[in-house]
Amino acid sequence: MAAAQRGLADRIDVVGGDFFQAVPPADAYVLKMILHDWDDDRCVQILEERSLAEYDALLSAAGLQRTAVVPTRSAQSVVDAA
């Protein structure tokens, strides 16, 4: 369902681009159905495990700061930033 139909048009922007080059500033990022479009080398680059210091540097470059790391039932955690 479109954002306007859900009353969200004034709260979100859908922005295309190349996240290997630059990521526009935002309050939140939603990435969906990403890996199927990339070859194995790019998938590894996208999924590469990073240390918290690397995440902090990445987030800082985008004007964000890590606020929490939330464990999940899987091997991955959610890195929360604002």
C-alpha cells in the first residue's frame, strides 16, 4: 500500500541511490530485498561483519550516533542509531 494511502506521505521519503557510494541523511533506513540484486562479492561487502567501532565510524560519517545494540534470537543484532 502506498505511503499516501496510509497517511504517511508527510513522514517519509523514498530515495533511490547507490549505498556503495553515499547514503543520504535520514532518521531511519529500511532496506528490503537487497541481496538478490547483487553478485556474491557485493553481497559479502553488504553483509560484512563490522566491529562496533566500525559501525560508530560509519554512523558518525552519516551524522548519527549508536544508541543501542539489540540482540535478536538469530546470530545478528540490531544496531540502533539516532
